[in-house]
Amino acid sequence: MYFPAPDNDIEITADAHATFDPNGAWRPTRSWGSFRISHRYKMPDGTWFTNWGDFAVDCLTTGGPTATVTGRLTKVAPGGPWAELLKERTRMGLSFYVAGKGRGPSRIGLSGAPRPGEGELSACMAPAADAPVVKGGYTLVDKR
């Protein structure tokens, strides 16, 4: 995904699934899967570090070309800045917009972790998908 800082690369991988009530409730009856957020950046000494976190999916919602996924942190990069967040099993959220043919780039939204005192991100919630996908892509199958 696009990140507005030179020498930074953020990758998102997700394998999320859900089942829904056939009567049309928007909240899934069950969600499962995982996602990883990986952020590679150059340290002040010129070396490279990759901070990553693995998440267990606790909610997936879909609608047309969009999806929202939330999950709790389960594993982090050794020596990375998310070690403290893991103790609390912090929830983060992703949103996806899969552009149709000729409709511009697909996009991703990433919540990041809440700041101290902000409380926890709610399940099924994520920011708008605002960052263009610059490499790779996604497949989204809407609920049926």
C-alpha cells in the first residue's frame, strides 16, 4: 500500500472469512482467519527493520466491492515496537476497496493501534480505504 514516507514499505496480507445470518443481519454470526501488517523502514543508522504483527480475525463484513476486517494481535516482530500492544491483545482494523476494471486503484485503510486513553477499537470497525494498492491485489467475494 502507498505510504507517504520515503524508504517505507507496508504490506498487508489477509485471509478472512465469515458466515452471516440468512435474514440479512450485517454483523457476521462467525468470523475467522488471520491478517498480517508488515512495515519495513530504514533505521537512523541506515539498517533496515521490519516491524510486523499477526492478527486473529474477530470480524469481517462485506458489501459490494468493500470489506472491513478487525482482529486482535497474536504475535509480533521480536524487538519491534508492538511488543507492549501484544500484552493487551490490541485490536486493529483494515478496510478494502477492490476497484473494478477501469475504476482506478484498489485501496486499503489501516486503523493502527489506539493511543493510550483512547479506548479499544470496536469489532467490525476500520477507517476508509484511502491508501492506493501499489503492488499486488486482492480478491473479495461478497456475502451471498
